[in-house]
Amino acid sequence: MTTWICSGCGLEHPESPEPPAACVLNRGPVSVEERGDLGPHGTGWTTHEELAAQPHEVLHRDHGRDVHSLRREPRFAIGHWSFIARTPRGNLLWDPPAYVDDQILDKVRELGGVSVIATSHPHMFAAQVAWSHAFGRVPVLVNANDEEWVPRHDPVVEYWRDTVEPLPEIELIHVGGHMRGSSVARTSDGTLLVGDTITGVPVHPAWVSFTRNFPKIVPLSPAVVRRMVDRLDAYEYDRLYTLGGDTIDKDAKQVVHRAAESHIRWASGEFDHLT
């Protein structure tokens, strides 16, 4: 039996003799409501063994305050950065890599291993179950709003709502927006790991954006952006890191507020006379 990995998005699927008929995130043309599937994408399949055999390296960034990020180079599938948030009671693996091999396992062990795994949204489920098994079947936390997108069911998967504290110094906060269960992780000293629940803007490092569908560049509505920002206002944070590698190392809460106000005012039509 083989654990199959979609070569288009990097999600691992259940063990089977033959590859699945389709990726869970590929349900054909995306419907008008942009439900969350990626639409038609790579129909190829690979395995952890095949990925391990390919020449590659692990990029590592130390962000300080016990936050680290890792990415495979050359990139595979979505090519996101995964994060390790270290605490005295264990480590969170956030948005896990889409592959598992000795090289990246050694790096994660150097950082203290993994006590719990969580993701910002289903596009980042990646190899979450394989990573759990590699570290003694630690819990994999999935927001209950996104259960329909879980491709590989396993007893390690646990569902949560609203907020949860998987470790004493880590909190997961449901925000919504990009997908129904989109969430962020916050450390007790104010680092926000957002996946692409909130996303950076490479040409403007002190800015963020709020997007429903990234391939089509479909923005979120003013009401949803307001709901997201109001939700996060209950928490203090000064740093923000995205799955694409964007970093806001100070004043992150103010940056989010400025960007949200601009988004809301433009999308509400306040500046239509300028267009």
C-alpha cells in the first residue's frame, strides 16, 4: 500500500494500491461561490520515497523568540513555508511540509521535535498525518468547518472550533475568510502565524491583504474583513508571518488595521469617484 501525494497541491491521500481518481481539492471547475477547491490542477501523483530521492535541500529561517520556518528547495507543489513554534511544553508544527524525509526530520528534531500539528486551512494539510506518525502520532488539529476537505482520515486528527490551546503558550483562533475554517496561531508573546488567512504583499512589506481566491485574485468583502479584524482585536500581537514567506517583524497589529481600513473603504465604493 502506498501513501499518495498530489503533485499539484501537495496533499497526501489515503494508502491504496493505486493513485486516487482525483485530489480532494480538485472537484472540477470552481463554482461561482469559490467554495475552496483549487479547481482543475495537476493530475499526477508522487510519494514520500520519490520526493526524498530528488535532489533538494531544506531552507531554515530563525525568526527569533523561538519561531522558526522551513521550506524545501527547489519548491514542491504550493511551496509554502512551514513553521515551528517552540515552547517549554513542546513544539507546534504549523502548516506542515508536503513531504517527510530524513533530511527535514533531522532538522525538526534539532529544533526540539513536534508535540502538536495544526494548519491555517485545507490547502496546507499537506503531509499532516505522516508528520504525526513520524513523531509518535501526535495530535493533528483541524478546524471543524473544514472537515470535508480532509483527504487522509486517521485517529490522530482532532477537530476544534472557535479557539483552542494545544500547548500552554500557543492558541489557535478561528477567523474564517479565505476558507470557512481559516485560522491563525498566536504565541503568548505576540507572534501571529497566519498561513494566508491574511497574506503579505511582496512589493510593500508593511502591508497585508485579504483574499478569497488567490489564483483568481478575488478579494473578500468589506463585511468579512471587518469581522476578521474585529476577531483579532481581542488579542495582542506585534509580529506576523505568512506561508509565502512574508514577514512583518514589528507593529503587525497596526499594519493589519491600516490595510483593513483601506480594503474596506475601497471595496465599499467610497473612492469610486477616483476610478
